[in-house]
Amino acid sequence: MYCVITILIKVYARANISARGTKRDKSSGVLVRNVTLIAFVPPKLSVEEGNKGRRAQFKENFHRNFGRMDDWLEKLLTDHTAFCTNLRSALGEQQDHKISELTAMSEHLTSQVQMFTTMLHDMERQSAEAMRQAQYWVHSHLEGVRATTGASAEALRNSLMDLILPPMEGIMMQLQKSQTNLQEMSIKVNDLVWRILFVKSLFFLDIFMLVNEKLEYL
């Protein structure tokens, strides 16, 4: 079914255009042209037939879209199940690997701690034994040093007395003898001096008498 539609088109222009079916609006100076269009208009259907067609089309679209959604959900579920399975397997392997590593590390640390504990006990026992031996050695050594020092001091005192006392006594006796000799020598020197002075006096006296006698003869 065809129908004719006339459309009024306003063309805005200020120039004078002469064309078929075109006239100017006096108030605005706008060109107005009548255009005739031929359009196809489908025939009118009844409401029931239209609704029936729409229902059939809706059902077809619904079933098609529902099938697509079902396929998509099934694919999503399959992919998600495979992903979860792979993830569970990977996590299980990593967990087993970590558990084995942690177990080995724990065993190694346990052995190290036991070794260090044993070593500390041995060191403590050896330190106590060394301290006891050192105390015993120091005590015995001090006693030996005291005894040796006492004996050495006594021997040194005796040896010094034996070595020094007799010479000192001899020196003292020599000093006493020397003092006696010096006294005797001093007495002798004094006696000699007095004798020399006496002789000198006699000599001067003889000379004086001789000079007097010579003077008397003169």
C-alpha cells in the first residue's frame, strides 16, 4: 500500500531563488518549498495476529538466548572446575613441597639444637673441671712456693751470714788494728816533732851563743 505525504520544507536564504513549487514568506523572507514523498505503509494486521507473531518471536528468541546462556554457563562451569582442579593440584604440590622443606628444616634445626645443647653441657662440665684443677694447682703451687720461699730465705740468710759475717768481723778487726796503729803512729810523729823542735832549739841556742862569743872577741 502506498501513500503520498507532502512535507513543507523551509529553506533559509536571503537570495531570490526561482524554482518550481517555491514561494517566499513575506514576513521573514524565508523560502518555503513543498516536497512530495511517496512512502510504503504496510497493511494493518489484527491485534491477535500481531500478538501471536510477537509471542512466537519472543519464544524463539527466549529459547535461543536461554540455550546460549545455558551453553555459556556450562562452559563457565567446566572452565571453573578445570581451573579449581588445576589450582588445587598446584596448591597441593606446593603445600607438600613446603611441608617437606619445613620438615627437613625442623629436623635440621632440632639436630642443631641438640648438638648445641650437648656442646654447652660438655663446655660447662669441662669449665667446671678446669676450674677445679686450676684451684687445686694454685693451692698446691702456693703451698710449694711458700715452702720453697721459706727454705730459700733461710738458706740465703745462712749463706749470707756465713759469707759476709767473717769478712766483716775481719774488716772490723783490721779497722781496730789500723786505729791502734794510727794512734801509735800519731804518738810517734808527735814525739818526733817535739824532738825535732828541741834539736832545732838547741841548734839555734848554740848559734846564738857562738855569735855572742864572736862579738865579745871583737
